[in-house]
Amino acid sequence: PLTALLKEKGDEIFADCDGIAIEFDLEKETVKQILHYAKKYRKKVYAAVSNMSIAMERRSLLQEVDCFVCNQQEAGLLFSDDYEHLTTLAANVRSANIPCMVVTMGEQGAVYARTDGESGMVPAKKVDVIDTTGAGDAFFAGTVIGLTYGKTLAEACEIGSRAVICISENVCPRFRPQEFGLDVPVTD
């Protein structure tokens, strides 16, 4: 149904959006349509994954995504590599020609790299862990929010890290953009 909806209403959906956040392992034709509209309307695409085996079959499509976010185990599967540090990510991102990639590493924080050579690490916030359910999704959402509003990749990952710890349940809370350093007017 989503693929049919995109064929019918894709222009209307994507023409005025700020950016596109997708689950990369949606139906392949759906992902291709989303990437088509992103290119047509010059929109950035941010992708997360829930089934890395599907994403691995679509490696070439990752080159069309502006930023791909996954966890340490998923990155290890994608590159058949052990993910212990940033150097490995930077080299793999360049060789795979993925424009930008962020890898969450649990209590070790997150690492990021771009094909242009930019790379870094964002340390995890020290907290008492209650439940990690939804932590990856919260990190992805916070990082995408930061990137959408023009923050650097390091700043966006920092926002993602704060999004993970600001809740005690697995539902993303309502937040004020100023709390994350975003200069966005908000009216109630």
C-alpha cells in the first residue's frame, strides 16, 4: 500500500518536506521511490535499519542516503568487520562510498564518519540504565532533528545522545527545540 500511495501522492508528500527519515529495509521499490523523490526535490534522506541483512543486499542504495545510522553489531555485519573504534568506520565509509554514517556503540557512545574525511566520536552520557528499548530509535530521531536544522554531524549526534537519556520510557517525549540548542520558534 505504501508503494502505491507514493506513486499516487509522492509529489505532494515530498515537495515541501524538510527532509526524509526512512527505515531502510522497507520494500525495495518503496525505498527506490523515496530516493527518486528525494533527488527530484533535493531533499536529504536519513536512514535507519531494523534488518541489516536486507540493507546489506542494498549496499548501492546506501550511497544515495545522506546519513545512515545503525548500531555497532549492524555495522559489523555490513562491513564484515569488528567495530571497536572510529578508524575502522572512517575507512569503511570511504571504501563503500556511503556519504555519512553514524554507529551507536551503547555505553561507549557513538562514532561518525563522512566520505570527505570528517569523523569523530560522541561519548555516551553517564546514566543509570533502566531500559534500552527504543534507545536506537530515540538516538536516530534526535540526530535527524539536529541535521535537519543545520547542526554539524557532531552536534546532531550530541542531540541524539540527549534524546536517548531524556526519557524513562520508550516513547519519544515532546521537547522544546531550544533544549537541544536549536533556534526554532515554537508556539503552543
